[in-house]
Amino acid sequence: MSDKKIILNVNGIEVIYNHVILVLKGVSLQVPERGIVALLGGNGAGKTTTLRAVSNLLKGERGEVTKGSIELRGERIENLSPADLVNRGVVQVMEGRHCFAHLTIEENLMTGSYTRTDKGEIAANLEKVYNYFPRLKTRRTSQAAYTSGGEQQMCAIGRALMSNPNMVLLDEPSMGLAPQIVEEVFNIVKDLNEKEKVTFLIAEQNTNMALKFADYGYIMESGRVVMDGVAEDLRTNEDVKEFYLGMGGGERKSFKDVKSYKRRKRWLA
């Protein structure tokens, strides 16, 4: 990624919960402007914690960054509030969708524009969201509680877009969705990236789908980055295919058992 402008730089961060539990152990990654970067790994690998460290949502979970640094366009952001980051164009879509069940789809979308004041721009932004998510326009007056999981996920992404971000942190967008809906959601993400120039950092367990749409990927295990590379290279890597794409028949239980991991111990120093 040396030929691309880096807008997010995570440098060797450690994260501790409750002053005791060490969850991230020296995580480093970069996100280029207008790129799609996938953060991959199984449940408990540290993907969500990494996103929360960037968006500064750790405090609500009694977590904190204790080592390393996080820079957005060269500015240290560890001490900024989540609202400060929204004003700088960074917004997170939380795992599990988290729509307001008692509000309509459109009311949910409008909550994403609370930091904005120009009603004309907000209205135009809403129509743009509906153009990307025509399902939402059809269901705009329905209470979110009575919409499908896919529609709620689209609503959560649309709500984030209402803040007019330039970078979206997307946490497990495929969780609990049918494969056809997952493909639809990722296609929309790709369209937003190409047409609206929105940068995405996506935490995802569905490795095959994420690498199909991402430009670059980082694989995490037990709070560390164990491999990274161009998405297409990761998709064709034999170890990745075995452990994360379900294409191997081996009995290994940990990515640490493979030779390519052992050659990358520099990540674990």
C-alpha cells in the first residue's frame, strides 16, 4: 500500500479491559484513502476491539488503549470523543445492527444526521441513501422491529451514511444474514466505495466474502495480526484457504501451527 495515501495508521496498540484483561497485543494496520480493508479472524480474535479502539467506543466497555498510537490523517485520535470522530468523518456501524426498534426506518436514518444542520443537504443525503438501498425506501414508514435482518443491516449502514462520512468502520455486516443478502450488502458497500469514495474498514468472519470485495486484508488471531496482504493473494494462499475458506482437510487447530505464521514472528515481537 506504499503507493496510496494512508488516512488511518494503527501503530502497535495494546488494549486492556477492566485494567486486567489484555485483548490486543501490538496490533498494527493501515487503511488507505478510498480503500476497502478487511479485518479477518474468528470469534474473539480482536476484530471488534480494534474497530472500537479506532472509533473510541472502548470506554463504554471499560476498555482503554494502553500502548501504541492511532492516527487519522496524521492526527493522534486516542483522546478524541466518538462525536469528535464523527465530525472528522469517521463513523462505526456496530455489530448486531442496533436499530431503534420503535422508530420507523426513515426515523432511524434521520438519527444519523444529528450532527448536521443544513436541512437541504440532509434531505439530499436521505435520497442518496434510498438510491443505494431501494428496499429502505419501500419500507421507510415501517417500524424497524418489523423489518428483516437484511433491511435492518442496510438501515444501520444508511444511518451511518447520513452523517456524511469519509470512512466507515463496519463490524460483522454478514452476521445472521442469508448468503444472497450478504452479497447484496457487500455489492452496495463496493458501490459506495467506488462512486462516493467512502473508505471502509470491515471486520468480518466471512473471509471468502470479505476478500472478494476488499483490496487488502489483515488476519487476526488471539489479539494479534498474524498475516496481511493484498486480498487476492490472501484468497489464494494455501494456509488461508485451509483455515478460513474451508478448503483444507487438515486437523490443525490454530493458525500458529502453519509455517507461514512461524515465518512472521516479527508481528509478535
